Amino acid sequence: MWRYLDLLPVPPGVKPITMGEGLTPLVELRNIGRTLGLENLYIKLESTNPTGSFKDRGVSLAVTLANYYRCRRYIVASTGNTAASAAAYTARVDGRCIVVLPRGGVAGGKLLQAVLHGAIVVEVEGSFDDALQIVVRAAEEELVYPLNSFNPVRLEGQKTISYELWEQLGREPDWVVVPVGNAGNISAIGKGFRELRDIGFIDEVPKLVGVQAAGASPIATAWRMGEKKLPVITKPRTIASAIRIARPINWFKAWREVEESGGSFVEVDDESIISAQLELARREGIGVEPASAAALAGLKKVVESGVIDRRDVVVVVATGHSLKDPSVQEIAEEKTTRVVLEGKSIDVLLDSLVEIH
């Protein structure tokens, strides 16, 4: 990520606080691509960042600048991934990090990361949106340095996804599909491609598709209704905890980027998300958390509408690793076959397993 230093808002001589984030793999989805009739389908594996999600890009840059200006106290509201990332990077500067989480709304793997890296964990009754209000108030009173995506520095780090896609493909993609919660990442990706266009590296920005879970889809709902005003969602619900957000703070930025790109927002239900997660794991060997799988589910919806040409270059952004969110463990258990080896030959066992499947 830091190879793009000249395109980042960093004063001369600043030493990056880095763990090697960025330069994540771009993997071709050949099997799923054949099924969908797409000849050039890829997935960007942001799950290979140091703490397992795309958040490391923005947090690395934000902590770098905050540390340069001698900040020592940090705060972040999170559905999990940002908390893990913030706790890890602030530990590298010997800072104190407060993570504000919705009680019962954060996947166990992500909570473990935050605790492991020494964060002070504060749980609030309510949703992520309630937790974020606490962070906004603390930031307004200049009590601590905020690491949420209303801090524009966060998005400056995340825009490097666009730079990498351009380098890895040798051109701009035609479509980029992104899961949307607080809407910062899709905003950042759009900004990154606009910058590449403005400096003459590409001719057009890709069409952006933002994917929300049906139980937490204020932007997709407003888009479908043709109204630039978000509906009120009091209790967002979805298995994809990373995008379980009712009032995305970056929604207007995201709307502008998607609209200007010629893209769209879509929503997908939990059943489609789980199906996409299993398909990625079993047909491509790629394990992602439910929020990431939502992007593939959304792509399928767009393909069905007939607007994507089979030769278009399409990239799905996988934002987090499967091990971060064990909430679908029961699904895996339902799909697991258990056998007793005692008294059975290997041939008999294999034959019986083939019959079961």
C-alpha cells in the first residue's frame, strides 16, 4: 500500500506504521465464472491483510498520521473488523485504543482480536449506529483520535485497492462489486479510480455495484425507490454482521460514486449470502466471511439482469476472512458427514460416502 506514497496525504519524512498491508492477491474465479457465463471474473482477497480484512489499509494510514502528530489515545466503533485492525495498529505505536461495540453484535473471532491486542472494550446496548454516535461525540470534543471512516484519512488508505486492481489487471476493470455497510470502502474505491482517470492512467472509471444485506439495506432500498433519502431502519438484521448497519455515515459519498460510475446498489437475502459463501469455499477454495460473500450474491443478481457482457472484466472485493466470523458454524456442521470407522473397510466407507453425497 505504501508504494503509492505520492498519492497519499502524508507529510514528507513520515515513517509509516505498517505491517505489510496491501498488495493482496487477485484470484481468477474460473469455476464460478463459467457458471455465470463470465470470461474474466476475479476476486480481490483483502482477507490476506495483516488482521484479515481491508480495514488495515485505512487504519495503517490513520494511525501513521495520528502518531506523527503525537496522538496516544484512539477510539473506534465497530462491527468487528475495524476494532481488530485499530487494536493491532495502535499497539504498534504503544497507544491506548477504545473500541465501542454493539453488545452481542460482533463475531467472536473479531472480538478476540481486539482483546488480544489490548484494546479497552466497551459494549453498548443497541446497534453499531448507537456505538458510532459515542465515537462521533468523543471526536467532536477532541478527547481521542477517531479511526472510523468518517475520518477522511481512513478512506485515503482504502482507495489503494483501486490502484492495485489497475496494476494487477494491467487495465481498469469494467465492474467492481463491493459489500456495503457503512459505505466507506466503496466510496474510497470510487475515489481511487477517479484519481487514476484524472491523472490520465485510465479512460473511464469502472461501474461500481454496492451490495447490502436485505435486513440492513437503507441505501439499496433508497436506490430502488429512486429517492435520495434513506429509510429509517431501527433494528438491522442479517447474518453478515460486518454490514449490519442501519445508518451508514458515508452513504452520500457512496451514492455519488456509484451514480457517477453508472453502477447500482442491490440487496441480497441471508440465504443467498450463505449460498455464495459455501460456493466460494467449495468451488474455488476461498473462505470469506458472510459480508464478503454478499458481494458474490449481489453479482449474481446483476448478471441475471443482463447488463454485464460475458467478456467484461469483473472484480468482486472480498473484505474479510472466513475465520473472523464463526456465526455460520452451525451451517458447516449441518453439511458435515460423520461416520464410525470401526468394523468397516475403507472400500465400504468410500462407497457409502459417495452414496450420501
